[in-house]
Amino acid sequence: MNFFRGVIGGQPAGPQPSGAETIQKLCDRVASSTLLEDRRDAVRALKSLSKKYRLDVGTQAMGHLVHILKTDSSDSEIIGYTLDTLYNIISNDEEEEQDESEDENSQKQGDDLGVQFTEIYIKDSENVTLLLTLLEEFDFHVRWPGVKLLTALLKNQCAQVQGIILVSPMGVSRLMDLLADSREVIRNDGLLLLQQLTKGNAAIQKIVAFENAFERLLDIITEEGTSDGGIVVEDCLLLLLNLLKNNSSNQNFFKEGSYIQRMRPWFEVGDDNSGWSAQKVTNLHLMLQLVRVLVSPVNSPGATSSCQKSMYQCGLLQQLCTILMATGVPADILTETINTVSEVIRGSQVNQDYFASVNAPSNPPRPAIVVLLMSMVNERQPFVLRCAVLYCFQCFLYKNQKGQGEIVATLLPSTIDANSISAGQLLCGGLFSADSLSNWCAAVALAHALQDNPTQKEQLLRVQLATSLGNPPVSLLQQCTNILSQGDKIDRRGSKVQTRVGLLMLLCTWISSCPIAVTHFLHNQDNVPFLTAQISENLGEDERLVQGLCALLLGICIYYNDNSLENYTKEKLKQLIERRIGKENFVEKLGFITKHELYSRAAQKPQPSFSSPEQMLFDHEFTKLVKELEGVITKTVHKSSEEEKKEEEVKKTLEQHDSIVTQYKELIREQDTEIKELKEKVSALTSQNEQMQTTIAQQMSQIQQHKDQYNVLKIKLGKDNQQSSGQAEGAHVNGLQLEELEELRRQNAELQTQLADKDTLITSLKSEGTQAVEGSAGPSDSAEILKELEMLRGQTQSQSAEISQLRAEKQDLLRKTVPGDICTGQSAGNEAKMGELESRLSTQTGEVERLKEEVKALLESRASLEQQLASANSTVAILQTEKDKLQNEVVESKKEQDELLVLLADQDQKIMALKQKLKDLGETVRVPWSSIAHYTARAHQESV
């Protein structure tokens, strides 16, 4: 203790030790002291010296401090001092504060020092895992410095620390618990920690989101007062932006969790908008950015459309439009609100229709679109606001043919209202004003009204403009070309590059994909000479873009030319280019467009973002048109008439081929439908066949019963006949001998046997018919069945004749056997029995005929079923081949997995051996390596 009094306390006599010597002594004390109190005092002394002697403390004490974290984790006080010391060594915050009066080199050295110490600390990933474990301590003196230290590590080496936390068990979950801490300072610093943790790492962003981060952050924003809150609201919004930006999974989770609905109260701005604090402006700006992240054009169309729908249904779009039309809103908030509304309505028909119905609170009320266009063509408005209005108008017309038609309709003579200002009038006014930026914005806005809409391109040809009193009106197309061709003669507007670029983009968009507009453009005899003259001249650097756009316009006139004008057919225009300009020179001038430095910037995203008005030269949608037409125009100019004819023939052939392919596709669809129906019919026939088999079995049982009854009656009839013959005294009964009666009985028995054989044959024929339906019988079997059926028909006819003959003989026998009145009663009984027997026999004969007809129908259906089963068998063979292939792949995959498991098991055994060696050498092994290996393997499998 006397040593520490000498270091920290009074000044003893004699030479004082230097800072490095003092730090060395303190490090020795930390390493050698056995008492916890001595180590604690030494660490406290190092903490006090760590800011002034950052390099010395970091180089000498880093290892000792890490060892303290491992061995003295039970004492919260020494752990707190250790974490504070490590934070002072690693963090660059203090260095930045001190460097305000120093040069940039010293600040850079301080930053590099923090990065170097961070690399030393995270070189052993166990140090970061140990820090995550310490964050579970509820003690304020441990948790707070631990949060600050981990934040500093993430600032210096973000990617490396993120990787360690990601593979650490429950690493992200431990950090999410910081948001639930009741101490605001820890919660707020936890927000800063999570901001650094979620930067640029989609995997961590997903884990944080699924740890209920959205719910907690929105609750904190609500508790802190939403847009009126302080810096904590800003931190929450920044963290939400990190989680949602460029992360489609989190965006979908945010929407599915109904969190968009909870954003609506953020934008409930009161009527009193006079006093906006700087923090409120910042908060609301971040809230608007958060909305834009969900509906950004770079997101997938399905996700954007779903979020747009939710924003309309929950009233968020309506609330944004209220801010848009409110008074007293700061300019930057108004500009960002316009951009946000633009992306909420972009490509959504429902949202675009609602925006078209919004009116400004003026007297009389005017549509919001008209009010915004007034700002766009007003040169006194801020530049960023005019760009935002242009973007809003573009988004309103994006894939909105209904809105395009409404805008163009305000320019047509039949719909012009002299008492009100329309969108078309404002666009025309801006198109021909003295401000070049207004010219460009109006031209681009009008071009978007024609984008991918040939109908409106033709309608716009009807627009007539009154130039001056006494002169006839001219068309809008003619007036645009006049301004281009007359140059400086009209108020110096034609000489401005921005104006001419805007007009040329409008004309190119207008006449592309519209042969009628091309004809109108070529009908003016001055247009083609003007374009050729512009392209062929050698102008300055600023005029090259105009030359390229003129070449593009002339190329469109060639490519979409329907040859309706004799003087300006495709071939004649190409000859004119070859004579006046040269094909190579024409293609070179056409390439000036894409080589311009502002072209690539405009092609990146739909929103026009320019630092100055002079940079507004290209529109995003126009860059798509240039990319689409540059190649085809170049090919068209270089092609000869014979090549064009060949291409047309090839095109027709391809169209025919496409039509044939389409027909085959339709045929395949029909066959698929038929196969499905036939399968259903097969199943229905199978069930019907089973029912028929059951019915046949029942009928055969009834036939057998009838046979038994017939035999009983026959025997009884024989006995009666014997009795009557005995009474007749002799071998003759009314002239009929007994031998003849016996012969008839024998014939009747044979007939019954044949009838039984016939029933057996019918049963076998039924079975064979069923097999034919199921597809088991071949063509030869069918022929045999048909032969047997013909034989059966012949036998049935002969048997029917014998039955008829037998009936006649029985009638004769009855008449001969019962003469006079001797056996009248007995004869009447026999006749009744025979009548019943005959009726039953007739019923069975009809049933046999019906069964034969059913067998015939089944045989007829067999042929069609064979064809269906043949096609089905081919499909089954293909599917079986694919199934075998997939099974082989599964087997190979299982083999690979088994090999991987064997390798992991070997690795685990090696790790256990190394662990045992470390124990033998006296080293302390704190982390179970086997569990780390197991977790690593599991993480690898999950990532795969």
C-alpha cells in the first residue's frame, strides 16, 4: 500500500519515476499480487493513467487486464475498473475531443492506435465471448462499461467483431436484453451498440428483428414522445433504418407484424407549425426516410406494392398528404414529404387515384397536383423542392394510363376551362418560359405523360397553340421543333443547352413507337435538314450532347417510319445520312449520349438528384429509352434494303414459329386436361365395374335359386304324370308312350345343363371384360373374346329355339296327360306352376340378354382406354426416370453428409486430445472445446 501512496498520493523526495516505469510497476503488481484488494488498487491506478498514457497502458497492461476479466469475474468493482481501462485504451472518442486543435495527422494516428488495440483484443475470440458473458451481470459498474467497450470494438473492427458475436451462442440475444434495462443510460447506450452491430450485416439484422426488436423500438419511440422526443427517438429510428434498409426479409416481417399501422401517429402534426425544434425536424426526417425504405423503387415490386397497400388502408398516405398541404412546415421536411408521397404512390393505382383526388386548402380548392406544378415551374422556389415536385409528378404517372389521359386531356381544345388553371396549362407555360430549368422540368413531366402510352401520343398531336394575334395556331409538336430550329431568334431560349436537351427528350419520347407521330414530324420540311445540319457540324463539348440527341431523334424517324411519306422513306433517310453525315460519324454522334458523365448518374435511380440546376440534363426513364433504341438504330442505319427484307422474312418466320409453339402449348394443355378427365373416367369405370360384379353375383345367386325351384317343380310334375299314367292302365296315355315322355325329360335335363354352361360362360366373359377395362388383355385376347361372344350368341339362339320347342312339347304333354275331367284339378295346378316357371325363365333370359349388352359395352370402352393408358404409361416412365435420378442425388447427398459427420467426429477427438495435453501442461481450459466444435458444426449446417 505504501507503493500506491507514493504513486498516487503525495510527492516523496528524490527523482520521480516516469509514466512508463510506473505503469510497469502497476502491471507487475497486478500480475503478482495475491490479495484481491492490491490488484483492485493497481487496476484503479491503471485506469487513471490510461487516458494520458494510452499507448503505454495498452502495450503493457492489455494482457494483464484480460486475465483479470477471466480470473476475478466474481468481484464487480475490479471488473468495472478493468472494463473502463480497456475502453480508454481502445476508444477513440477522447482522442477526437482532444484533436480539435491538432492537425489531421495526429487524429489519424489516434484512430489507428484504437484499431491496433482492437485487433490485439479480438485476436482471441474468447475475449469477445467473455465480454458478452459479463454483459449478463446486472451490476451497473459492470454492464455499463461493458456496453461502451463492445461499442468501441464494433466501431474499430466492425466486420470481425460481428462475425465473432454471430457464432457466439445467444450472443445477439444477450445484447437485445439491454433494451429492457430499466436504467436509461444503459438502454440508450445499448441502442448505440445495436446500431453499430447491425451495420451491413443482414444475418445479424434478421436475428435482431426476430428478437422482437421492432416491438421494443416502437414502444420506446412512443414513450419518448414520437417526433417531439429527444435524441433517444433519433437513435431508435437510426436502428430501425439499419434493420430495414436493403433487407427484404425484415421489411416483410415489419409489414406482416402490422407495424406500419403504428407509424401513422408519428405524422399527426398539429395546426400550430410555427415552432419546430431542430430535434423534431431530425426525428421527422428520419421517420419519412423509414417510410421510403419500405416503398423504395429498388425493393422487389411485390413487397413495395404490399407496403403501399397497407399505408393506404391504415391512413398513413392520407396523413402524409395532410402534411403536404399544411402551412408552416419547414422547407426540408416539406421536400422530404413530397419525395415520400411520391414513392408511396409510385406504381400503385389505388394510391395514385387517391392522390389525384387530394385538394389544397385554398379558395377555391385546387388539386394538389396543380399546386405542386405551380411550384415546379416557379423559378423563385428552392431547387430541391422543384426536383421533389418533378419526382412526385413522375411517380404519379408511372404505370398510370388513367392519370396520363387526364393530364393530356387538360391540353385538348374540348376540355380547356378558361376560368381555372390546369396541369396542362402549367406544363405548356413552363415549356415555353424564359427559365431553362422550367423548360427542362416541363418537358420531362410532359414526356412522362406519354411514356408507354401510344394513345396519348396520338391525342397530343391534336393540341394547338395560339402563338400571336392574327397568326393561325400551330400544333404543340410544331412549336417544339420551331424552338429547336430557330435558336437565338426566340428570346435566346433555343441557345440554352438545358432547354434544347429537354425538348429533344420530349420529342424522342413522343414519336418513339408511334408511326403517326413520326409522320407528323417528317411532314414539316424543315425538321430533317435541321437535324442533319446539327449532326454534321463540328461543335464544342457542350453541344455534343445536343448532337447525340439529334442523331437519336433522326434514328427514331428511320426505325419507326411506316414509309407513308414518299420523300422521307426509310431508305431515303438512310441515303441522306450516308451522303450528308456518314454512317460511322452518325453512330459516333449517337454514342455521345451514353458517354456523358451525367447519363450514368441519372440511370441509377428514378429520383432526380442533382447538386445544381446545370446538372439536370437526363431523366431516368429516358435513359431506359436510349438503352433500348441505341443498338437497334445502329443496326438499322448499317443495314441495306436486302438485309431488311431478309430480316422481315426472318421476323415473319419467327412469328409463325411462335404461333406454332403457342398452338402446341395449347394442345399440350388440352391433352393434359383430357388425360385428367380420362383418369377420372377410369376411376369411375373401375368403381362401376365393381358394382356390376356385385350385381352379377347377386343375379347368379337368384338364377341358381330359380333353377332349384324349377327342378323341384319338374320332379313333382314327373310324379303326378306317373300317377296319372298308372290310372290309365298300361303303357299308353292317350296315345303317348312312356318312352317318349322319358325322352322329353332327358332332353329337358340336357337343356338345363346347357343353360348352366351358358351361365358359367357368361361369368367368365364378364371377368375377361373387366380385365380388358383394366388394360391387362392384349389385342389377341380381345379377338378371342369376340369369337366366344359370337359363339355364345349362336348357342343362345339355338337354346332359345329348344326352349320354345320344350314349351310346346310340355303344353302337348299336359293336354295328353290329363284327359277329360279325371285330373282337372291336378292339371290346373300343374299349369299354374308351369306358368310361373315360364315367367321366371323368361325373366332370366332377358337378364342374360342385358348382361351380354353390358359386356359388349365394356369391350368397346376397352379400346379407348388402351390408348389412354399407353400415353399415361409414357408419362409414368418419364416421371420414373426423374424419380430415379433424384433418388441417386439423395443417396449421394447422404453419403457426403455421412463423410462430413465422420470428419467432424475425428476433429472433435483431436480437440479433446489437445485439451487433455493443455491440462497436462497446467493450462486452465475454461471453454469446453467440444461444445464449441459442436456449435460450429451446427452453425455450419444451419448456414448451408
